Amino acid sequence: MKKIILMTRTSKSSITKKTGVNEVSKDQKQNFHDTLSFDDEVIEKIAGIATREVKGVLDMKGGIGSGLTDRFSDKENVTKGVSAEVGEKQAAIDLKVILEYGESAPKVFNKVKEVVKEQIKFMTGLNVVEVNVHVEDVMTEKEYRQANKSNENNDRVE
């Protein structure tokens, strides 16, 4: 008497499903997260533009190097007088301003704080947790225009 052995073929995928060979455990699953991030200079630009729009702020005051940079650049440096620390969800802003003579520093400060926080939140979604304003100088508008005019004349090469 002969024994007949029947062999059936099973697909590779059905074996894999049954044995769980290629399954990824919950701990091993790769998690991909979408991100939106901003360079500090982007936040500084937003804060600088917003601050200059506030009545009572004549200009921003930069550090030692900004005067040299301004002389060799045709465009205004909107980050002059602004520094920002930017995290994943929050930002802190430091501003150096020239206050217009006759304006209330506390009122200008409150308006600057409001506008900067509002614009950064709207444009980036970041929460501004701190806005520090340091008044570097006080000038009348006329005095400021004269100072800028004389700087422009000194910068011209003939």
C-alpha cells in the first residue's frame, strides 16, 4: 500500500499574516510630525515692522555694528534694535527704541507690546511671552529728521 501525501501551497503573505513576522509593534511604529518653524530673524523682522508702526516710536536703535551696516546698505534694516529668542511655541522680544519727545513712554510701551504680540501671533502662531522695550533716546520729530538728513549727507561720496 502506498501513501499519498498531498501538499498544498500557501502564499507567503498568508504565512506572514499568521506568524506576524513583518508586523511592526506599537512601540516600533514610526511617528512623523509635521513642523512649522521660524528663524529668529523672521520674528525680529515682524517685531521691528510692527514697532515702527506705533505712534511715538521714531526709530529703532541698533548695536555698534548696525551703524556700519546701515551705511553700506541701500535698504533699511528692519531688524535694527530688535532681538528675539524663539522656541517651538513661544518667543521673547527685546526692543531698543527712540521715543518721540512729548509722548507717554508707558502708553507707547503698552501699544508696542500689544501690536508686537498680535502680529507675531497672527503671522506665526507663536505666543509672545515677553516684550522688553528699552528707550535709547528721546528726540523731537524735527530733531530726528535733521539728524537723519545730516547722516545721509555724510554718507554721500562725491
